[in-house]
Amino acid sequence: MKNGDNYCRVCNAELKLAVPFGKMPIANGYLTKDDFDKEYFFELQLGFCPNCYMVQLMTQPDREKMFHENYAFFSSTSARMAAHFKEFADLVIKGYLQSANSFVVEIGSNDGIMLQHFANSGIRHLGIEPSANVAQVAIDKGIRTITRFFDEQLAGEIVEEYGQANAFLGANVMCHIPYLHSVVAGVNILLKPEGVLIFEDPYLGDILEKTSYDQIYDEHAFYFSVTSTSYLFEQHGLEVVDVQPQNVHGGSMRYVIAHQGARPVSIAVVAQRAKEDALGLRNAETFEGLRKNIEHSRDALLNLLRNLKQNGKRVVGYAATSKSTTVTNYCGITSDLVEFISDTTPIKQGKYSPGAHIPIRPYAEFQARYPDYALLFGWNHAEEIIAKEQQFKAAGGKWIVYVPKVQVVG
Ligand code: JHZ
Ligand code: SAH
Ligand code: ZN
């Protein structure tokens, strides 16, 4: 394997630079004033592999800089996501865990948002979650969790201690792991002959169609499509047997993977690959288009925010999402244009946003004095958020959204 930032982490071909974002901080690296001068930055560059079509970051910070005992993202902050993961768990229990003594493993299990349903049903389970603070929340709920990064080595240790798994799950974690070959080799070891890996991640097709460029940040090492994902698993004697689009996180894809030949391949896999060809996921020019769309989106958002400021309007950010770090830093949005960002997560409150250093304030401050405009950094939760903010609307408040295009609503 060639090393360095210019080679595909899946097939080793030379990457093409698709979108350069400039220097970026750690997306979840909320900080205090004392730490401003020590802040870490890296070059955020989206790369396209012309051989296996995997879209990926060219440079990635060390995993320990992102996932540690002060990780700022707790999964259970959205009611919609809690419901989504209950449905996911129910589907796995009914479809794959009906035999006695079934065993389910989840990587990136975070605060136990999904695994709690297996634990509550008395199913043998194991969570693998390297960020110790979020893992502790799960452990306190009685969910068996180990604080480690998953890889091939750990898969061997798990099989020795617990045996192989009927189901191996991951939501918004597979695309976070740069050393995918070790992970997939681990999946091979861990899965029973009839076992399945089911995982979901933000879908490249949605990112292109919606110009949701804020999905691009340090933690997201890969931007999967059915085409590129199939290539990866085939290298390891595994295959994609089903794909199911999911209406969460701005458009995700759920992949069902099995040992080659173990299960029939759904026509949805073939159909989705045809859609990807039509969308141009195998053409470098598609990504030149993305780059232009991103530049237009940035200009439109900046124009809007500058106009509002000139007109004396108060603008506050709603939800200090990881995604907002890309938007604020790429567009150059500071507290000059956005007074503060309201967020419900205690660990983020009282700190400053990465790079742009916009203050993060408790949600109560948003409610206490509504701004004229709320910039919806949590646009992926728009339905849930707009529904519960009827009072803001009644008070004359308006939403600014920037996906799929920059506009004012409400
Ligand atoms: P949300 C994270 O992305 C990081 P983020 C990670 N890389 C990933 O892929 C996805 O999650 C799964 C706040 N909030 O879910 C709470 C409100 O304040 O879009 C959280 O700080 N009020 C693993 O960070 C933040 O939003 C609300 O009403 O982009 C979560 O943002 C709601 C619903 C959320 O994830
Ligand atoms: N599944 C949850 C959490 C996603 S956050 C959800 O969808 O909401 C991504 C999680 O993956 C983080 O908690 C992070 O600590 C964890 N993670 C990162 N690298 C990992 C690895 N190599 N193995 C297992 N978990 C990992
Ligand atoms: Zn490749």
C-alpha cells in the first residue's frame, strides 16, 4: 500500500482533488478562550478515486484528536433519531436475531441510542465505542460496552470471548474509519456464515443533489455510494445484498452485507447502481460541478447574512452541529454575523465553536430572547425543530436554511 494523502485508501490509485476547503479545525473541537492559540488545523480536501470511485478525504487528523473522553456528540439529542434507531433495532431483532442465544455487535454505539433496545430485550450484545464519556452513558444504562476502536485485531478478540455474531451494526461510524480494510477483514472474522453486517451513513448521491457540503469534515473520512461500497466488500469475499435509502441526516443509505453467496442479492442493489451511473458518480466532472455549487452556496449565504447585519437584524445559529464547523470556517462566518449558536448539549455550552470561535450558548438563551433569524445548522432535523419552535415563528422569527439552497423560510 502506498502511503500519503494522494492515494485511495481502498484501491491505492491516485486520487483527484475534487473540492479544496482550506484549513479546518476539528469539527467537534469546542474550545475555551485559553485554547484559541493552541487550536489544531488541517487541510480539508475532498478527493475522488477514478478507479474504484470512492470519494474520501485526502488528509485526515489522527483518530485520537477526534474520538476521546471529551467527545462532544451525544446521539440521544434528537427525538427523531431515537425513534429511527428503535425502528432499526426492531427490524434487526425480527429479521436476523430469532435463533436462541443470538449475538449482536454494534460499533460506534455512542450513548446506547440503538443498543439499548437489544439490552432491554435480553439479547446478547456488545457495543464498541472508543469515546469514553459517551460510552459511559451507555454503560450506566446497563449496556455492555467496551472502550476501544474496532479493527481486525479486536474482531479476533471478540470472537474468542463471545463467539461469532449474527448481526454486526454501525450507524454513522463506518464512514468515520480511514483504515477500512482492517475493519472489513474484522467483519469477515466476526460474522457467522449466515450473519449480516448492516450499516448506514450519509449518502454521496444526496450530498451531490443537495449540495450538502457541510457533511464534509474531519470525522467523515468516506462518502459512500453503492458502487464504491460494493467494490470494497468484494475485495474481502463479502457482498452488498440490499440497500435501503434512509430519510435521516439529510439522506443516508443503509447497506446489508453478507458473505458472498450466502444470501440473494436484492434488485434494489442493481437499481441503485444504475441511478448512480445516471447521476455521474463515476465521472470526475460531476465533482467539478459540486465544487461550483458549493462556491455559489457560500456566496449566497454570506450575502444574506451581510444584508441582515446591515439592516440591524439579530441572527443566532440553531444547533452546534459538526456540520456547522465546515460552514462557518469555509464561508468565514464569525460572531460578527452570527451572535451565538444555541445548543442543547451541556459539554458544548459556554465554549466557542471550532475555528470561527462563535460562542455556544444554552438553548434557554434562544428561548429567552428570540432573534429575528435563526440560522438552522441542524437542517437535517428541520421537521423536528420547526415543529417544536412554533412560538419562535409566532413571535415573527424566521429560519435561514442553506440546504438544498440558501433561503429564508417561515
Ligand atoms: P446532528 C454528528 O453530526 C457527528 P452533527 C457524526 N460525525 C455524524 O455523522 C452524525 O452526528 C451522526 C443539537 N440540537 O445530529 C444537539 C439542538 O441543539 O445534526 C447536538 O449538539 N436542538 C458522528 O453534529 C447537535 O444539534 C435540537 O432540537 O452534525 C446534533 O446535530 C436538536 C434536534 C439538536 O449531528
Ligand atoms: N451510532 C451513533 C453514533 C455516531 S457518532 C449515531 O448514529 O448517532 C460516531 C461514533 O463512532 C463516535 O461515538 C465515535 O467515538 C465512534 N468511533 C469512531 N471510530 C471508531 C472505531 N474505529 N470503532 C468504533 N467506534 C468508532
Ligand atoms: Zn480507489
